[in-house]
Amino acid sequence: MAQSHPGIKKGRKYDQVLAGARTVFLRDGFEGASVDDIAREANVSKATLYSYFPDKRILFLEIAAVETTRQADAFTEQMDESQPPEILLKSAGRQILDFLLSDFGIAVFRIAVAESARFPEIGHRFYDSGPGLVKTRLSHYLAACVARGDLRIDDIDLAAEQFAELCKVRLIPARVFQAAPGFDDTRKQKIIDSAVEMFLARYGVQT
């Protein structure tokens, strides 16, 4: 379960507000989402909305944290840790890449980077629910691989971060800077296959 921003008040309409805001943000994006539309979709008053989330950025990042954790939990539940890394890492890498390339993922990244200088807690929140969470989940799996002899890794956390970064090569910078509107499955899979190949060349056990 994602940890809430310390400034957020929990109450009986918290989930209702989140559900409505998530619908609006996914439909209209961060800039296009108005407080009036969010309150209407959530079926609450603007006063109620502000009592839970005094800032639209905090609301958006709360949804991002919940969504990221939900996806990570769903993946973990389906993940078979007995699978060899050349199989499981392709699934993990594709999930990472698909989320980061999504409109929602890109918007979260841009907001967190833009606002973290003025509001460091926003940057911390983004890291904990995004890169930090990915590192934790990957590290757990990599540790299992090391324990059974599938991989040879001295610094498991570093290796987890390296793999996540390999999955971002080429496509994420192009998407962030609007150098390309989108990528087909073939281009995405090429990046992931290459990431896994490079990772195993460094950490795989030679037989």
C-alpha cells in the first residue's frame, strides 16, 4: 500500500475523490484537468475536495503513487520468482517501459521534476513511489536469483537501478522532449531485449 503525502487528510470520501480525479487526469491530463471537473466527477463539493487535497499537484502525485503501487503489486502477485532472469526481466522491463511512456507516466515525471526544486517533498514522493519502488521490487527478485546461482551480483540495489535505466534508453528521452509521439511494440521490445542481454552479459553466470 502506498504511503500518503503527509499533508493529505484521510476521510470517508478520500477514495471517492481519488477515483474521480484519476478519471479526469487520465482523460484530460494534468494541465487540462480543472478542479471543477474533478469535483464533479468525484461527486463532491470543491470545498470537500480542497479539504482533502489543498493543491492539485499533491492530488495528482497521490494518484500517481497509488497507481504505481497498484501496478507493482499486480505484477508481484503474478511474478513467478522461479523463472530465470532472461524470461522474467523481459516482462518486468516491458512493464516499466510501458508505464513510463504512457501519458500518465510522462506527466508525473514532468510535474515531479518541475516542482521538486520548490517543493522537495514532491520529488521525494515521486522517487519513493516510482524509481524507489521499482528498485525495491527488482532487488527482491535479483536477490532470489543470486541465492540460487542464476546471477552473480555484488551490489543488488545498484544492479536493479542499472536494469531500470537500461529499459529507458532512447525511447524515454525522445518521449519526454517530444522528439517522437509514440513507439510501436517492435521498437519497445527491441529496447527491452537489448537491456536484458546487456544485463545478463554483466551479471549472468557463465556455464
